[in-house]
Amino acid sequence: MIKVDFKLDDAQFEKLNGKVKEFAVEVIQDINEAVVQATPVKTGFLRGSWWAALNAEADGQGSQDPSGGTAIARMNLTLADLKIGDVYNAQNGANYAVFIEFGTSKIRPRAFVRGVLDRAQEFADAAAVRVSQS
Amino acid sequence: MSLISDIRGALQLQARTAAGFPPDNQIDYEGKPFSPTIGTPWARMTLLNNSRQPFSLDGLSKITGGLFQVDLFYPIDKGTADIDVVADAVVDAFPLNRNLFKGTTRVSIYYAQRAPLLQQPDSIHAPITVSWRCFPN
């Protein structure tokens, strides 16, 4: 499991003007889209195997989705029920996903999840600006 | 040398300072042919640069960042103690906020962390992820 880590400073938090849920939804949607779009495509199955759930393990049958549009929409739809304090889980159901992410003795790592999560603070800063201006 | 080559070089050099790190002839470098010796621990290093954005209002300064993955592969029949020791040493070689230099390039370390050991048919695999940033002039 990889956790997303970012912070808002006091000034950023103040500017949200109480729109914390909107901020959370914005950040998660941006990260969802970035992770799915960064997922390598050969047949599209890996990209189509992204699922999300609130306060539970995410699971589901993958399908070929080379554009990733269906997977992004499915994951973002989960956010409709988001409440402050919920835990949002995103999971790729393809059993070979871990080997693409971390590599094997035969193939180099692609880091399509960690590469995006490494930029989580950038996503959070951008979302904070958008929400504070809305 | 390009900026990315300098970054890669600085990170590779630092990884090799870890106690117990495999010798140079057992390291799989990007862009070079490599065949591991069966039954011998070996390492692989991969630079994954993933963002570049303006750092100053004039747009002239940029920040480049990404990940650097060090993979250790140990024989499958020798347990996990040895690979754990070396993997921890690699993490320790990249302390938070350490600056690495190659020529005039400065690479800052944001964090280094291990993933769980991955059992593969021919080896035990320990991936170590290093997050880095570079502020070129």
C-alpha cells in the first residue's frame, strides 16, 4: 500500500474558506487522472483495471480501456459520497501491476503510481488555489 | 554532460557508498548490456525523472524532480537477512535533505524508502525508491 502525503500551510487552509471537501475531491480527481494516464498501455487492460472505494478495499474486474476514460470516470464517481474523515482507496486489480510498477529481474520499473504520488504536493497546491478562487 | 546525466551519476555514486552494495561488475546500469552471474547478488539502478516546472517568476529557473529506484536481487535460497541489511544501508545512504553534487549540479534528496521484498522465480527483489529534486541554474 502506498499512502498519499501532502500538506497545506495555514494560509492555504484559511483561503479554502471551509471548502475542505471540495479541496479533497479536487486533489483526488487530479491524482486519479494522472495515475491512470501514467499507467502503461499495451492492451489497455492495466489501465482499465483501476478501481476505487471509500473505507473499503477496492476491487472489480478489469477491462481493456486504452484511453483510461472509463477508469477515471469510475474512480471519480466514488467521490460523490466522500465525507471528511473517509479513507479513499484506489487499487489496480491486474495481478501483474506490481511487477510493472517495481520491475522484475527482467524488466525495469515504470513507477507509474509512485511517480505521480511523488508530485502529490504539486497537485495539492494547485487544487488549493482553484478551490480558494471558486 | 547533460543535466540528467549529472543527476543520474550523482545518485548512482551515492547508492554505491552503501555498505555491502554489489561490486561494479554486478550492477546493471541503464544503457549498458548486463547479465547477472547466477547465484550472486546484483543491483540495478534506474532514473525516473518525471517533472520539470518553472521555479521563478521570470521562468528562467526550473525545478526538475523524480524518482531513482535501486533494485537489489539476491539468490532465492539464502533467506532474507543479507538483502535486508544491504537494502537498509541503501536507504541510509540517502538521508533526508542530503545534497549530492556532480560537477555544478546539486541534487537534493527528499526521501528514500523501501517497498516490501518481492519474491520472483529466480531471485528475491528489494526495491528502494529515492525521491530527488534538482534546482539547475
